[in-house]
Amino acid sequence: MIRHIVMWKFRRDLEETPEQIAREMKSRLEALVGKIDGLLRAEVGVNIKETASSYDAVLTADFPSFEAMEAYKVNPLHVAVSDYCKSRRLERVDVDYEV
């Protein structure tokens, strides 16, 4: 199994607050479970304590294989969420590992 973790910092110069963006990301990403083959689990955590080093949200997603994760990344349902995020993020970091 592959675990995919992504963290985001969101822009502060938008009408939406970073918390609002994070909650929207949570809603959209978690809703993809059962709609995209191979996405076994998706959980988004919204940061509750802002520090200089903190990120605004984190995704933990599980896939049965690396190939399933790669297919998820180009699935139109995921691409729509990704496009929303790209227009609002400052930074993104990720890590993928075998569980």
C-alpha cells in the first residue's frame, strides 16, 4: 500500500481565509473516496495552531499501489480539486511511502 501525504500553506491575500480554503479542500478531497478507483482513504486535517512553521492543511491518502496513486493524480475529479488548490496555495510539500 502507498501512503500519500501533502501539506499546504494557503495565500493570505484572498477573500477566503486559509481556514475556509482548508475546509473546502477537506470537503472536496474526502468526497473523492468511492468516486476514484484505487483511492482507499482520504483524510484532510485542518491546522488549529498557527506558528511560523505550520502549514494550513494536510492530506493523508492511501492507495493499493503506486500505479493507482498516479492514476488518481490525473483523474478529472482530482484535477478539478487540484486546480482549485493551485490557485490558492503558497506552498505545497509531499511525501509518498510504502505502508
